[in-house]
Amino acid sequence: MTATTDKQAVSTATQAAATPKPADSVTFIIDGVETTVPKGTLVIRAAEDIGIQIPRFCDHPLLRPAGACRQCLVDVAAPDREGNVRPMPKPQTSCTLEATPGMVVKTQHTSQSADKAQQGIMEMLLINHPLDCPTCDKGGECPLQNQAMSNGRPRTRFIDIKRTFPKPIRISTQILLDRERCVLCQRCTRFTKEIAGDNFIDLQKRGAMQQIGRFDEGVLGYALPDGANQPVGAALEDESGQPFTSYFSGNTVQICPVGALTSAAYRFRARPFDLVSTPAIAEHDASGSAIRVDHRRGVVVRRLAGDDPAVNEEWITDKDRFAYTWQTAPDRLTHPLVRDRLADGSRGELRAASWVEAFGVAALGLAAAKSEGGVGVLPGGRLTIEDAYTYAKFARVVLGTNDIDHRARPHSDEEEAFLGHAVAASGLRVTFGDLENAPAVLLAGLEAEEEAGTVFLRLRKGVQARKVRVFSVAPFASRGLERLDGTLLPAAPGTEGEVLAAMAGGTTDPAVSAAVEALGADGAVIAVGERLASVPGALTAVLDLARRTGARVAWIPRRVGERAGVELGTLPSLLPFGRPVADAAARVDMAAAWDAPTLPETPGRNLGQILEALAAGQLKGVVLGGLELADLPDPAAARAALEAADIVVSLEVRASDATALADVVLPVAPPVERAGSYWNWEGRVRTFGQALDSSAMPDHRALDGLAAEMGVALGAATGTQVRAELDQLGVWEGERLAAPSTTPTTPAPVGAGEAVLATWRMLLDAGRGQDGEPHLAGTARKPVARVSAATASAVGVADGAPLRVVTDRGAIELPAVVTTMPDHVVWLPTNSPGCAVRATLGVDAGARVRLEQGAAPAVTTDARVEEEA
């Protein structure tokens, strides 16, 4: 700028400082442009708002300012006490500097000194940076590349040998570190501390030798807190330190501004400019996180977090990021299969068939089963909106039954009443933003980090901002609850209803009373998990507690299709949008919409009752959609029920235990090969497009073809047709299902040598949704058996020694971990490697099991801690 321009800027700034403005806003000048921003706005954000680009590496809008890289230096002048605008002696980092009234900022666009300072920083960063852009995974989308060209010197003055390190360092089985590329921006370390709370990567050493590395107590000078997560037994290739174990570690790869952190799954697989990107929605939990699918030549090579401030902001779990290979696994079904009946009436082997033949066989079998006893429909919990609606319509219009239930997990009539009364057609009642800003959140039957990772991150953000107090009704304080600074309200399995009822009815327990008082604040939330479904009286008590305190209730299931099933009628007592099956007006309403003469009047059987009816011969057939037998309360009983059915039609992506028992298998498209929409737990519709070209049919199209073969025009051949029909349906304004009124029951006393089983699924386990990704599987927490000190002593098992959990069906043996929890309780992960609770033991949470000493040798203390993680 010329001297005249400088004087004009100072004059304008002086006038701006003297002009009255709202108390919560600030007016200042940047590159000669006067702008007004909210008080507390960083200069770098204000520049973005008016289209001025300032280079940066460490700055990230969701992380606290650090000023670590110094790349965003600008010249700054500000009024002194007398109002004279005086320049600061040195350039300032715009990512840490808040705008103040009358401030004058000059970026590299208008200041030679700022431009020179930025060039100097860039030159320093490149001194030891390797020239491996052609092989670096970040090449083509690297801010360092871009800013070296736009804000760096045209030629290097460095002539010495660059510093090098051994590479790559495996800081986990999934995350690899190339230290010489690191520019010490600290984005990764700040993310792990501020967002995830997993402090397993940090700055190490000082001065020229400072680097990012695994958490090393000896180098960093302080120890991990007791009970912190120690992980996986993968071989590590560098000096001692803790591996980077976190459900959210992949986010550090995405926010790394250079190629220092890379993922083992994507490394050297593609160049960014070779990829085709498609916005999508993650399918692994009910959060509906925005993601981006990158594919090359018809193959998905990576998934990234999408930017959606209302839902997941810019973060996703590692399962959402890396667990996509299941959709193209070797056991993927590519053509219909039909099972022939042998001469003696027994079932033969499945064989390949055409769609015409498969539809014909399925239609004949279902028609016969319908006339001889009836057909049940078990769609499973992975449904899109389009699929859920079509399954509900297919059951009522084509099969003439209300025997439909998508809940492929423990469930109850009380839960069904709760869902129909408090969840169906409730709209966007509680959101992620509400959780983040709530004064208190009670987790009831929900382990947020394991069952809804995005919910956990939002809660932790609120806790870090000192807005949210978290309480949890659970058997013990998990590591996730500890990182939420949460308060445990101890409850043995089966007693959650008693604890919640005591909260609703008044209690003298100080901790419980404090939780009730906190829930009375405006905006408090009770977050209910699906585990309460099998606890008598728990959901009734939740509604009573909500009425007493005024807290809002949010139901947060584990699977992505659960809310769509509730909303669109895949429950035996509900029609779409909260219409009760037993309400004549509701049936007439839906019959008119579906162009059906009548609809079945009596509420149908739930999943457990459908399987019992199949085993007893009361139902003759069943239609399955994405049903995994291992998810059911009793997989062995479910297998027997399917074997007894006259006709089993399975719509599935991959071969499974269910398809092995089916008479007709109809292959359907995985999410990446179809367009559709999910309904997340909030009640927010999450639409996604088709990433890969495919001829595979979605469930709704396969059902439409099957219905046509049975002589019914279902009108669900395309997603557009289904959504148009949904748009014509209004929310039910009549009576809803009555609220549940189940009384909590007191569990029977536990006998000698017995314990009550507590269990829930881990985020990373033996589920088929993460098949084919060994790097991700290596970061899973290894299964352990948790018991109290008194329980372990009664069995004669020491901490770290093998503990055997036994039923009449089978036994599971795991290392014991002594934990602060109620006596006579044992916790096991539901479906981790070597610990399939339902398939092996034949029981679920709340059941009685026997405890015995294990036969395997005891593990060492270090190994026990590793197993615990």
C-alpha cells in the first residue's frame, strides 16, 4: 500500500472505532475493507468471511487455536489508549488473534512484510520436508503443495542433506506415520485431546528434534491415568511407546495437512485426481453421519468424513470410515438362488436361477404358506426409508398380515408400546445440537462410544465446553463415560427399571437425587438405548421420569434402519407415521392410500413370536431382509424355526446363516450401489446417491417384482415412486399407542457360583459389517470378562486370570478384569472374536450364568491391561 492509502486506512479505522456499534460486534479493517464481525472472531475467520485467503496449516475451525505452524502471519495495527492506531512490532498469527475495534490488518496481499514472513515460514517448513510428492498419498490434495506455490519462494536456498527417519511407523494397525513429512501443526494431537479424548499421539522431544509420535511416558514425562486404554497386540516398528488406539483415529489422517499420517487401507492405492467422489451416508449406526465415497474404476478405495455441521460436523468413527469392504466381499450374492425339493420332500441344495424363476418359486411358496397358516416378515435393521415402507406395505397388502418386526435383537411388547407412543411420528424432537448444549444428559441403557460414536463426540464437545453433565445408568463406568467426566448410577442387569423408577418417584440417594435435579433444568435429555427393551419397567420408568423432570426423551438405537422401521410400519402394531393397527380409522386411512380393500385388524406377532410360530407350524413361511441370526436373542432357536418353515425367502447382500436356510435367495444391492435415504435417530432424513454403477436391485424393487408375480401392483419399483407415495401420507393426528405401563420387577437372588450377565456390543467386534478390513480389526478392543473384586474372589480368580462363564448351552473363557461394579455380575462383550454370547451361551443380558476358574494360563499384568483395551 502507498503512504496515502495507509493514512486513509488509519483514518477510517479511527472513525470506525469511534462509531457506536452493538456490544457483541467488532468493526475493523482488513486489506482496506471495513468489516463487522461478532466479538471474539478470529482474524483468519473474518478474512474468510469476506473472501480473503490467508495460508495456514494448524488452523481448523473445530479445534482450539494453537498458532503452531506460524504460516498465517499478518501485519497488525491497533488503537492505543489514546486512540492512535499503532503497528505491532512483528507480524502476528491471524489464527490466534481476535479482532478488536479499530484494528487494521494487512495480509500478504497488501503487505510486503507479511508476504516475506509467510515465505520465510514456508522455506523453514520445506528445509527437511522430503520431495516425495509423486508417491505421497496426499499429493494432489495437499495444502503444503498448494501453498508452497502460492505463498513460498520460487527457489530453495537449502543445500544440505535433509533429515530422515525410519518410515513408516505403525502407530496402530490402521494408522501409519511418516515423521519427516510432519510440519508440527499439532492438528492430530489437538484432535485426540480435544475431540476424541484419546491421548495416544503427542509432541515428543524438543527443538530441532521435536516430532509427532506415539505416546511415550519416558519422553513426555508423565504417565497415563489408571485404566486408560492400552491396545492391540500388533507388532510395532519403533521405539517404545503406546500404540494409537482410538475409535476415531482416522480423522487425524483426514485433517493432517500433509502426508504425515496415512491409513494402511488406502496407502499407495490411488491418486486423488484419479478418484470419483460421491456424497453418501454411513450405514453402520443410527447417527446418519455424512461421508464421501471415493472410488476408482468401479472400486471404492476410501471413505472420508463429510462436512455436515448439523450432524457429524467433520468427524466420523473409524468403522464408518474404513468398514466398507463388506459390500464387495467374496461371498457377495450376484444372482438369485433357488432350492429344489427332493422326491422325499426334503430340501436340496441351493442353485443359481434366473430372476423370473426365483420370483415364480417364491410367489408360489408364499401364496401356499399364506393360505395354510400365514407368513411372517422379518426385515432386519439395515433398512432405508424406501425399503422399510415397502416391507410394511408388502406385509399388509400382499401377505395380509401384521406379523412383521424389524427388531433383529432383544425386544419386548413394552418397547413396542414405547416406540409407538413416544418415538413414531415425533419429528425432530431432540438433535445432536440439543445433546451438545443440554445442561444434563442421562444415558439409560446406552453406551454412547460403542453404540453411537457421533453421539459420543457431540456429548464430549459439550462436556469440554462445560455445558453438559452426563449421567449413566449402567453396571460400571466405561472408559467412554470416564472421558465424558460422567457420573455412574450403578445398576445390575435387570435392575435399571428399579433405578429409573426410583428417580421418577423420588429417592434419598445423593448421587441419584443430583441426577434428577440436573434433569429438571431446561433442555435436559434422557438418551435411551435399545438395551432397555429387555428390562421390564425400564421404558415405563423413562417416560415417568421425563414427565416429572420435563426432560426430553431421545431414543438412540444401534442400527441405521431402526427409526425408519418405527416410522414406516415394520412393527406388528404400527402402520406408517404412528398409525395404530388397532385403530379402525387408521386402517381405513392406509387402505385408501394403498388402494387395498381392507387391512388386517389385529396387531401381529413380534420377532420372537414369529419364530416360535414358525417352529410350532402355526406360520408356514417367512420373508427375511438382512437378518443375521447371531444378532437374535437365541440364534439356535431361530435356526430351528427357519428349518421348520415351509418357505423361507431371503433378500440379502451376502451369503449368511440365514440364506443357507432359505428356499429362495434374492440378491439385493448394498448402499454403495444404490440411491436411497436413511432416517437417523433424530428423525432427520439423510439422503444419499448411488456411487457405483450396478444392476443390483434394492430391496424395494425386488419386493415390487415379487408382489407383481403374486398379482399385486405394489408401486415400489423405483425410489421416486416410493417417495412420491410417502409425500402423500400425512402424520397421524388421531390417538397414538398407549404409553407402556409395566412395573419393574426385582430379579431373583443369585445363587452360589452364579452371576447375572451384563453385555453390550462393542463398536468394533465380530460383526459382518466390518469383514475384510484387517487393519481396522487390529484396533478393536480385545474381549475380557469384567467382575467385581468380591465376585472374582468368590470364584477364586485373580485379576488377569482366565474366567469361565458357563450355561447349559456352552462356555466362554476370557481374562478376568477386576472392575468397580456390582457384585454377582459379569460383563462380556456381546459379539467379539471368541466371545459370541448369544450363539455360545444361548442367553442375553439379565440371564443367570455360572462362573468357574478357567483352564488357560493366567496372563501377565501387562498383557491383562492390553486385553482390557
